[in-house]
Amino acid sequence: MEFVQTWGSIGSSWGIPRSMAQIHALLLANNEAMSTEEVMETIQLSRGNVNINMRELINWNLVVKQNKIGERKEYFMANSDIMTMAQNIVSERKKRELKPVLELLNRLKNEKLEGKQEDVTHFQSLMQELDDFIKQLDQLLEIWLKLKDNYFFKKMIKTMS
Amino acid sequence: MEFVQTWGSIGSSWGIPRSMAQIHALLLANNEAMSTEEVMETIQLSRGNVNINMRELINWNLVVKQNKIGERKEYFMANSDIMTMAQNIVSERKKRELKPVLELLNRLKNEKLEGKQEDVTHFQSLMQELDDFIKQLDQLLEIWLKLKDNYFFKKMIKTMS
DNA sequence: ATATTCTTTCAATAATTTTTGAAAGTTCTA
DNA sequence: TAGAACTTTCAAAAATTATTGAAAGAATAT
């Protein structure tokens, strides 16, 4: 329960709904799949809340539906591989937040602006810098995903820290 | 203004107050230091709001105070190096959010728990996995900070993407 | 076809977070 | 020392976001 609460408030401070993070934590901690009812009771959330956030967790690929044979009820289970979990969270937020920013930056970078030449230049080079930076960050993430299981990479990380 | 608005809503969706991000964006975009009054007028925020969020930006090392000679008023300027900016944001959030989680994980990892042996083991290995993961992420960030300007590293990033 | 069991929806409500602005505080000037 | 210029504080209000729960919708069994 303490883990569930903490995970919830961390999520919350990063812009992820508290309940969504709590449900995720509960499923992560739980050895086997749980039904909506079980989740509702364990962390005291309404049916609608669990339903909506569970769907979101499924969208993010953090949770999968499971059916038990002979039962109509749906059960849910978290993907328990942490790396995969992180990957999914990163790629989901990238999709939602990185792309729109890049579009804006590129548009503003090239837009004709009124004002003192000096100010315009300053603004446009800021746009350029931000654009470069975000792209570099994106590449770093890609590399990490590609190399995370690579022997030499792990060794390098160990050596360097 | 469009940049300010967008930066504001991105900040907001990552758990950073909208006004704080807006003020930051405005100062970034502006070639020279601005006074509280100027900020208030430009983005229509109350004096208190600007004051409080400006202080926070200073805490995060994203903004510095400046004094113009012969003037009593304080002026503010954003640190315009994007890399430094990113570094400060990362280290600030690390300080606030990473440390508490690591403490929790370590405590729970070692705590005696009641329940089925199987479940306890599952939970404890989750704690271990999360702990390892967060540490690895932290190391990756360190390496990035160390190597970001390194010629071979940049080349590697370029090659790999 | 109807009942039963389970899931989904969404308008209303609640909780949380952010923002305001007026008053108090500070610093400097004359 | 009073007064002007500026900054800080924080209780109250506003805005935003999350949650509820009852009703409607599906799917299956009898």
C-alpha cells in the first residue's frame, strides 16, 4: 500500500493522474492478474475511475487484459519487465509532447517576424537551439534503447560512474 | 506570445506551473533583462504570481537577477544556454523526486513482509528491479552530462541514428 | 426473449493546484 | 524620520483536473 501511494504521488507530480499511477503500481506489485472489483476494493477507487484509467494503461502498453477460462470477468496484469515499461512510458510521452513542440519550433524558426533585427535573430536562434537540443535528446534515447542490453555499453556505464 | 503559451502548456503537462514556464519562456525569448512590471504586462500575470515564480526560477538556476546601475528596480534574465538550462531542470527534479523514491525502494526491499512467500518474493524483486533501473537511468544522465560536448560521442550519436 | 453479469460512459461533484491582489515588509532617498 | 519605490507574503478565489456513481450498453447464459 505504501508503494501504491508513493507511486501515485510521483505520477501526480509528473502530470500522470494519481489513480492511473496507483492502479499501475498495484498491478506491478501483484503477482497475478486482478479484476476491476479487486482493484476497486484494494485501493478504494470508483468503478468508473478504474475502468477509464485501466484503459489508459492499456493504451500505454503498460497493462494487458487477460481472460480466465470459464469466467466472463476481465482480468488485468501489468507488464512486469521494467525496461519495457520505461520504454513504453517514454515513447508515449514522446508521441504526445515532443512532436507538437518540434512542429511549433520549426514553424516559428522560419516565420517572418516584425521587430528589431537583433531581437528577431535572438529569437530565431533560440528556436534553432531548442530544436537541435530536442533532437539530440531524442537520439540519445534511441541509442539507449538500442544499446541498453549491450555488454560493452553496460561496462562503459559502470566504468564511468 | 505563441511560444510563451506553448511552453506554458508543456510545462503544465509535466507538473511545472504554467506561469512559471511562461515567465521562463518570455525571458528566454527576450534579448535583454526584464523587470517584474514588464513581465506582468506582457503576459498578464499578477505581481504576486510573477514574484513567486521568478524566485522559483532563480532557485532552479534558470534565471538570474540583474541590477541596472542607477536603478533600484530588479531585472531578470534567463540563462540562455540551452544545455545548462536542461541540466538544471534535470538536476532539480532529480533532487526532488529521485531521491525520495530510492529511499522508499530500499526500505521496502529490505522490510520483513507478511504473506505468501511467493508474493513477497515477487514484490521484493520488483523493488530491486526498480532500484537498479533508476540507478542506471541516473548513470546514463551523468554520462550524458560528461560527454555531451565530447567529439567522439557526438559522432557516435550521429552515426547511430 | 429475458435475465444476469459485467463493462462503459459522462454529467455532476470533489479535490487539487494555481493565481490573485491587497496589505505588510523592505530599502533607499532627502 | 517620513516618504517614495519597490518587493514579498499569504488567505481567498479561480481555474483546472480528477473522480464518482448511476444509468445505459454489451455480452452471454437460460
